[in-house]
Amino acid sequence: MRGVIKQIFVDNWEKFRKINKGKIRANIDREVYKMINCGSLDNGFIEFKCENCGEIKRVGFRCKSRFCTSCGKKKSEEWSDEMVARLVNSKHRHMVFTIPKELRIYFARDRKLLSLLPKCSAKAIMSWFRDLNKKECFTPGIISVIHTFGRDLKWNPHVHLIVTEGGAGEITVWRNTRHINYTALRKRWQKILLDEIGNNIKSRKKEFKRLKNELYKRLKNGFYVYGKGEIKTAKQAARYVGRYTARPAIAESRIKKYDGEKVTFVYERHEDGQKVEEELDVFDFIGKVIRHIPEKHFKMIRYYGIYAKNTRHKNKFFKLVDEKVAEFKRKMNNWQTRIVLTFGVNPLICEKCGAQMKFHDIYYKNKSMREKFRKKIMNENKKKIEELMYSYGVIKGIIRDKIEPLYV
């Protein structure tokens, strides 16, 4: 059902806002309106023109919101390509670090705590690698992606990681590490995360201390860590990374029915792999979807170890994907190429005469940028001509029909 999520919000957002006045985060309002108006010509557009027959095609600006299913998917693909281009030529492992249900409420109350998930999971992995050899202090590469939703749209903060099966040492250039002790990782993850939450929460500290002790008693093997997803090739990496990069909480394809009052969507249950259909009141559906919109400028993707930006290992290893291939993919990632690859249709072929349309103008706030720049250039050139004429007059000594001295 193409465009159904946008239609759900177009139909119901204003009423939802009135019912929940004062309860909606400012960034949610901003992102929803961006998504609703995505592609509207009122927000500006690019104009293409056929030089053969004069036909004009206008393409509205996109909202570039992570909440928009169209723009979010595009952004997810771009991030996926960027991350795969960073991977070194080593086997990688896909890991998932989870938290108990009792802790979820703390991340809902204070969304800044979400940054602890990638930080603490990376710390657990890196400390285990370094303990392999204290002298070598092996450093792996880690890319982490924060997720706040489960397949059923419930609030379920966890973190997905792509981790190298090996690390760079202080003396040894690289050491492969096939076996990772998940029992040790679980216990480290549990301790590091609980300590960090305790240090960062601003209220209900006694309540959290009691919960912390209960979790240690009940979960003696630590918090659950999954790590069986082995990544050997660039193609596998792209699939894994693309699946778990920051994206909208639900894809259009999962919505099976919307009748104005109810929304029916499908998801695959983790426990048994069975497909489940769930029907929700439209306002309940909206509430479940918008709670996963992150705060403005909050980074859902983090890099650690040899994949950190300011690392001395940055250009030390061969990449999983050739840099020329990665650069070519970046250049090909444009609006026209994506439509050709997705639908097999060139959007810039004139529908009237079949000729190739060319870029003609950009309109922003109902103003032509071509006309704006033309006037700007004309004014600048006019000033330059006046300056040149004045300089010429000074050199010739002829200003205002009289001789003026060159030096006073």
C-alpha cells in the first residue's frame, strides 16, 4: 500500500495532536509535518525542461526526514553504502545486545540514556579483546546501530553491532579471533550498562538500586547477547548493514489494511518465526510509531575501535570494498538513477516527444533561483563595469568632462 503511512497521518494527525496536547515532543511535531509535506511543490521544486518541445516537469523537494518512509529508506541505503565502504577486509560478526524489560522504562523517560547502549556494548567487546593480550591491547572495529522498536512496534531499546573477527595490536598488525566468549560478554555488558545507568539517571536512584540487585540475582549469566550472524563478503555486509541501519519503525509493505479507523499490519514473531497480523485503532498506531522518532541531531549510528573517525588505524588495512567502487556507487546514488534502477523508467525522458529533458531552474519560496542569480550577476557586473570605467577615467585624466591630477 504505497503512501499509506503518509495518508494515515494526513487524515488523523491534527486530531491526534488535539487529544494529546502537551504530551508530544517538539521534534515529533517537526518530523511529522516534514513527512506530510514531503514532495509538495509549495515547499519548492526543481524544474526540468524539454528543449525540443518545451514540456516542463517539476520535482518537489524531499523532506529528508528519517521518519519519512521514502526519505528514510534512501538515507538508510546511503548510510549502508557508507558503512560497507568503511569495513576492512576481514570477516565480521553481527551481534545484538539486548536489555531486560524492566530497564526499558528508564530509556523512555530519558532518551539521552539511549547513547549508553552503543557506548557500553562497545566497551564490553573492546575490553574482552584487550584482555586477550594486555601487552598487545587488540582493538577491533565496531559499527553500532541503535534500535528502539521491536517487530510489533513496542518500545524495545537494543543495539545491533557489526564487529570485526579480529583486532589490531600494538605490535602485531592484525590477529584473527574466531572464538568470542559470549558468556563473558553478557556479564561485562550487564555490569557496564547497569553501572552507567546508575551514574546517569537523575531521579529514582533508590528504586534503580533495588532493581539492579534483583537483576544480578535473577540474571546470573548477564544480559542476553546474540552473535551468530557471520559476515564474509561485501554483499553479505550490505545486506546486514542495510537491514539494521537507522530506518522508519515500519515499512509500507507491512501495512495490509487501513480503513480510516483501524490499521492492520503484519510482523514475524521472533519466538517461532510465525507471521502475525495485528489490528490497532489508528490513534494507537500513530502513538506506537511516533515514539520511535529520535531527538533532533541524535546519532543512531556510532563507530568505535578501528572504525572511529580519529583513529590511527584509519588507512592501515585493505578495505572490504574497493574505494573506486565505493566512489562510483556514491556518484550513482541520485534521484534519476534510483528511479531507473527501481522502476526501469527514466524520469527525465519527455512524455510528449521522447527527448531528454534538462535542468532548467530551481524554485524556492515561490522565487526563481535562476532569475535571482541572473539579477545578482547583472548587479555585480554593473558594479564591476562602473569600477572599470572609473579606473579608465582616472588613468586618462578625464572625469566629469575635466582634467584631474593623478596625484594630489
